[in-house]
Amino acid sequence: MEEGKKSLSNNIFLSRGCVCIPRMYDHNKGTYRPGCAKLDSYNWLKDIVLPPGQQVFDCVEVRFKNSRKEFFRINTEYEIEQGDIVAVEASPGHDIGIVTLVGEACRIQMKKKRVDHASETLKKVYRKARATDIEKWISAVEGEDSTMFRSRGSAAELELEMKISDVEYQGDGTKAIFYYTADERVDFRRLIKILAEMFRVRIEMRQIGVRQEASRLGGIGSCGRELCCSTWLTKFQSVTTQAARVQQLAMNPQKLTGQCSKLKCCLNYEYDVYIDALREFPDNRIVLKTQKGNGLHQKTEVFKKIIWYSYEGDEIHMIALPLDKVKEIIRMNETGKYPEKLEDFAVKKETKPDFDTDADQFELHRFD
């Protein structure tokens, strides 16, 4: 067990969805296992038999490092399966990747991502990777970390305001993609010349955002789980503070921001549910008028359907009112009636607010 953990932690191909380092003289059927890979694609149509006369779809989805995936055309005479290590067309040379989707599931994925499978510009799968291809691939991947650290040193010497967060070598070792983040435009022409002379490969600089950087590096979120962007989330939607306000969250930047220093993507998950639930709630600006004084809104517990109010001038002591009672008081105020006090409508004593407060708790009494 300990040996398995140690080998997994030292697996440089883990970012490519491999549970172990590929072997040069093996079929490598167990190298890629669906379900344990980052941003995995599940072929839910694999057990469906094609109708008579329908040809096998001639495109496949191939995965490379981290979240980089592309579609390639295959020769239907050769049997390509999910998990196969293949050599694909690149510019220049060839690249090595792992097939993650085949057949009709790949057709649906291409339609979803608006990729024309009939396009002549679609690159091709050359062949299944040979022993020599895998040997070069392993050698290239082993040099990625050292390349990244040395390139960071070169960028620092040139005083460039950029952060190189990841390096990906092409399968044949002739090209390297440097992923970086920067707040402003960076002139890295000198850096490219230095890196090309240092590593003797073709250099491509690719700028990414802070969210993409977090998804490539990975990590553990405040919820105790792996980051959504590095496990299953493929599309980044804009997140605003309105999502936090609607969900009645405190405007605490330390709790609302993720590892990318942006608002957490999970703020959008329940946003629509809160919007639907809040439609039956009255406007927070409505004042509840009683003979004892005016009640001002303080907090809403949406799914418990409880609204907390306090008397004007006394925001410390709050009273929890059920939603239906609040609507009843509003209807009474509209007809010119004013109940004696809000305490007569309060919920039971065991109800407590979601945050620390010294709010008084009152017994529930029916108002006649």
C-alpha cells in the first residue's frame, strides 16, 4: 500500500490522466483509467450498438497535459479505443496524447464545443504510439519541472512582470509551451531567444488567466475537496458579488475568494435556486409598523422562510418572524391596522440566527 502511494506521488504523468508512468514495451491498457483522471470524460454511449449500415465516427478526443484536449480525425480501418496512447499531428512534428472519447459520444462532444467534424483543417491521428514514441515522450515530460524553474530564473533576470506557472513539452520533444500569467502586456522576445538557446526547442508563450492557472496547478479548497476547476469544471462563468448578496453571505473577501484570488465559482451553483425562492419574499425595504415601533429588516433565512427584524433604533435585539406572518403584518399595514408588537408573531424559542447575536427569543402567539 505504501509503495502504491509513493509511486502515485512520484507519477509525473498524473497531470495527463495516467495512474502510472507509461511503459515502452507494453500495450499500456491500464495506464489511463476513466473516473480517476482530472477532467475525465465518460463515454456513456459505449454499450450502444450502432444501427446496421452506420459507420463508426471518424473522430476522437485526445487529452494532453492538464485540461488541454483536442479533436483529431482517425482512419476507421484501425481500431482506436479509449485509453490508447496515440501519436497525433502537430505543428511542427507530432505530439503524444491519450484517447479519452471515441464514437458517438465524441460526436456529441464536438457538437457541444462547436467543432466541425467535417472540417479539412482538423488534424489527424498518425498511429498508436510506438516504443520509440513513448520513450521520447517520457524523456520530454521528465524535463518539464526543471525547465519551468530555469525559465522562471531567466524571466527574473530580465525583470519581466510575469509568472511562468507551467511548462508542457510536445511529445516528440521539439517544442515547449510556456503558460504564464501577467497583469499587463509583457515583451518577452528576449526571453524567447534565451529559452530557445538554453533548451534547443521551439518556444511558444501562452498567456492564461488566474482561474486557468489555478485549474492547472490544482489544490484543495476551503470545503476540503479538490478544486472544481481542476477536477470537472471546464467553463468559467463570471461571478459577481450579487451572487453572494442574494445568498445572504457576509461580504468577507477571505471567505468569498478562492486560491485564484477571484470570487469562488461555487457561488454560482445555488444562485438560481435562491433567485426562485426569493420571489415569494417581500421587499426588504418594507417597514413593519406596530404600536410598539417600526420593524426594520436585518436578515433573511431563505430556505427556513424566516425573516429577522429589529425595532428602529434597537438593531441589537432581533426578532425572528415566519414568512407568512410577515406577509400578514404587511397586509394589515396596507389596510391601516397596526398590531401591538412583533413579538406576538415570533417563531418558537429554539430558532436561532445563523450568526452570533444577542437577539431575544420569544414564544409564538397567535394574533387575533
